Amino acid sequence: MKNLLWVVALCVAAVAAQVPSGTISGQVLSRSGQPASGVRVSAMAVQETSGGAGNGTALVSLGMTDDTGRYRLENIPPGRYYVVAGFVDSPTYYPGVSSATGATILNVLSGTPIPDINFTIAVSAGVTVSGRLAGDVTGVTRIRLIGGGAPATETTLNPDGSFQFVRVRPGNYQISVSGGVSAQQMPVVVGDNDVKGIEYPVVRTFRITGSVVVPNNGVRPRFTLAFMPLKGGGTAANATLLTSGSFGSVLAEGEYRVGWSGLPRGYEIKSITAGSTDLLTTNLSISRTTASVPLVVTLGVDEKPPWVKFSGRVNGLAALPTAKSFRISLSGQLVLDPLDVPVQPDGTFEFARVLPGSYTATFFPALPFPSTPVTVPNQDMTSFNINIPPMKEVRGVVSNYNGSSVALRVNWSEPLASGFGSGNVAVSTTTAADGQFTLVLPEGQRRVTLNVPAYTVQSFTYGTADLLKESLKISASDTDELRATVTPNGNVRIVATGVPPPPPPPPPPQRVIRIDPEVAKASLISSVPPASPPLAVAARIQGVVLLQIQITTAGDVTDITVLSGHPLLNEAAVQAVRQWRYQPQMVSGQPIAAITTVTVNFAP
């Protein structure tokens, strides 16, 4: 019954003002014969077909049963209706059946109430799952029920740690909490009866921070710093070391032994302290009062420091068709400190302190050739050469685009300088208002592709060469231009007239309704789980991101706004929800855009 859509109180007041309406009232009982409280009940208009009554379409009135199971539906326009109760995709029809077949149709007349429409739930409207968090729940921000084949449900945590989920369908679930506590997800099996008395133990967690120090401004190496719990048999937590030399980790309340591994040769741990506490001889105690004390890891080095001098020359920069100054950087997994120095006008560069090992050399501003692999030996090197291939400034023009300028990127692949494999290369620019652009490209012959975001490339040429089929060949003596014709994706091709086309007229205002998150869940067709970012995984950051979204008339997700969530998780949540798909919301048989909120859970 996924085609059933809640249209809650929409336009009811307007209809009621023109046509006298009716009411339906009664009582709903659970399958055990008890009053069913907190159950949604609605009047569903019967869709008339040529062969008689058909299935229902829209729910024109919505009510909720009280503690005695009683309900009252008001402002119902005259017509023929089913009365339904329970979940949208698995309702119970009056007089207590699970489908429209066998359901009783009520004829609502203007100004005439229909009382005593009493029936028993045939399809479970859900049970209550309740319990409490055992431990210090200060700062807990989320408690969620995950599983059961439906999107996660979130509820409020009471000050005493108690919680309650209502209208939970049968199935296998897990309870998850976040916000300053550490706890394993607790499995919960839900059947036809309420689940009560859950005791969910939680432990306070705290974020600790620190820094790595090498005397005399020495090079800070990358290594692993671990915190091993002394009780409970938990897994060691590794610190996340940043390029600034700082680090952080999230630890549960308790005591830890600090350990390390992967420290490069030539270094040693001189001291690890938390304030005045020596963590080489004393365990690290994590509590509300101690977690804010920063740690300091001081490294010692051998009499002969483990770093070397690395210098050389970049050949060919002077011949480039640009007057820009350049910097060269070495990137790798050996050091925390950024390795970045200027390239002198004569092409020379020098890194005063580099750890021996493998790196990749790149330039800023970027040059259109692959990054250069660099191996730094165990001794000073002063003659490393990087050869820049001959390059030429090439002009070009883009036609048939829709706007004042357009971004474009030319891509190709080049052999790596070391001869091992190849690297992808891209050079980007933005056109002027008339479509003109320039690119600095290496001389020689190569297959290239053109990418223009939001556009389809119809043609791409250089002189007489069709670059959609042939290679680009550039030499110093060329006078040819790059020429491209593009069309906006999804639009009619724009005919070139020599004058940039006017911007398209603004679209008419779009009607948008706001719907309940539960209504949105019922129309969810497909969802993509979020991928936790590596930094969040390393820092063991979990939790919930709350988003506001707009569902288009086609069921796509657009206009996503982050309402709350951890900064390391927000973007991953947005990227996941952007791929969700819904059944369109319907009003008077027509699709309409809708705004709602969704929650995205990041948990192990």
C-alpha cells in the first residue's frame, strides 16, 4: 500500500467553508482487546471507478486516538469513505480488516455525524519500547531505534535517563545513543507486545587533545599514539595526528596506558605528560576533571638528526608562458609538518630538513603535468632535477553556452616521471563572457577530453583535428585555436548567433507543502546509507545529523539544509540523502513539492 499518501489537513478549511462537512467518531481497540492509544485514524476518500468502488486515494482528515482509544474525525466533505487506522503502508480498515476488500464504506452527509465506528486493529499499529540509560546521561543528545526495515526513529531522553519509543512495528532493532557517552548498540527484538524495562549501560566519553613536540624546531614524524584501556577489555583508541602537530581522541571514562608504534629510526619518546603527571610511569586517568588537561608528547632525536637536506633545480620554468612565481611541496606519510618551499627565479629549491623516504612533488600554481615521485636518500642530496616539459599558451572559444561564463577542464594521462605507470592530468579555467579562454598546455601529442559541468560537449576541435576522435597535437609554431560547442544538459540546443543568448526566464513560483517526517518515511522508495568520513572513523565520532530537505515533484531530494550534527559528519549525510528517492506527494491527483526533515545515523 505504498501508494497511500498522507495529505494532512490540506485545504480542509477552505472546503469546509464552502460545503457543510460531516464527522466520524468511534473507538479503536488493540488486538488484545485493550484501548489502542496514540494510533493515527483517518477518513480515506473512495476512488470511484467504472466498475464500482476502488481503492482509497487521499486521507482527507486525520485524528489520533486518546488514552481510551477514542477518536473523532472532523471537517469531512460529503462523500464515500473508508476509515483506516495504523501505519500508512499497512493500515487496518473499518470494521477490522487488512485491505479495502471487505472494508465497509461510509457515506458521509453534510452536517450529519456518524458515531460508534468501533473496530479492532487487524494489522499491528506498533508497540511501545521503553527503558532507561544506566549511568551518567549528562549531555546525551540522541537516542535512536535502528532497524525493522524502516528509517531510524529518534526519541527524547528524560532527565532520569528513561526513554520510550511508540508505535514500533515487529522486527529486529538496535538502540543507539550519542552525545558524550560510549555504548555498544543494544539489540532489541520487537513482537506483538510492549518491550519494557530495558537497561542500557552507558559510560561518559571525553575528547582529549595534545601536541607533539620536537626540540629545536625539529621535524615531527608521523607515528601511532594509542590509548589502551586497563579495564573492561575494550579496544585501544588511536589518536588522530594532524599536520599542525596536534592530536585528539575520544576516550571513555577510565584509566589507560599510553603506547606508541611506528616511530621512525632516529627518534625516541622522551616524555608524555598531562599537566604535571608523567604518563610514562603513571596511567592516564580520564574523568570530567582531567579530560581538559592537554597532553604533550616530547620526542628526542639521535646525536645525528634523522633528517637530511634535499635540494635541486626545476628546469624549464623560465620557458613557461607565464610570469607567475611557484612553490614546490613534498607530500607523503612520513612527517606531520608541511614541506613547502619557494622555487627561486633560477629554478633552484631547498628543503632544509626532510626525513628519508618516498614523497610526491607538486607545484603551486598547478602545472599541467603529473606529480613527480621523489625518493629522499639517507644523506643530503643537492642535485635533484625536475624537468618541466615545453609548454605553449593556447587560446580557445566555447560556443552555444547559456550564461555569461562557463567553467571547463581538459583532461589527459601522462607517464610518471619515474617511468612507473601514468598519472591523470587536468587543467582548468573559466571563459570570459564572450566564451574566450586561454590554457597552458604541454607540447606534444596526446588524447584529451573536455569536461564542462552542466553541459554536453557537442564538438571539440583544434585546427582541423576533431578532438572527440583524434589526438591533440601541439607544437611551438602552432597558431590554431581550441573550439568547443556545448549544450546545456536537459535543454534544447541553443543556436549560435554571434551574441551570447539571453538568460532563460525565471521559472514560475513552485507550490510547496510541509509534511510530517513520518509521512515522508512512508513514501521513501530507496535510501543510501552514509559513509563515515575517515577522520570521523579515526576519532570514533558517531551520532545523528538532522537535515531539512525538499522533495521535488519527481521524488528527488534537493535544497538540503543541515539543522544539527557533528561538523565531521554533516557533509557525508548530505551526500547520502541527496541520493534518496521518494514517491511524489500528491494533492488533488497532482504531484507537489514538499519540505520535511530527515535524520541520518552514523553508527558502527
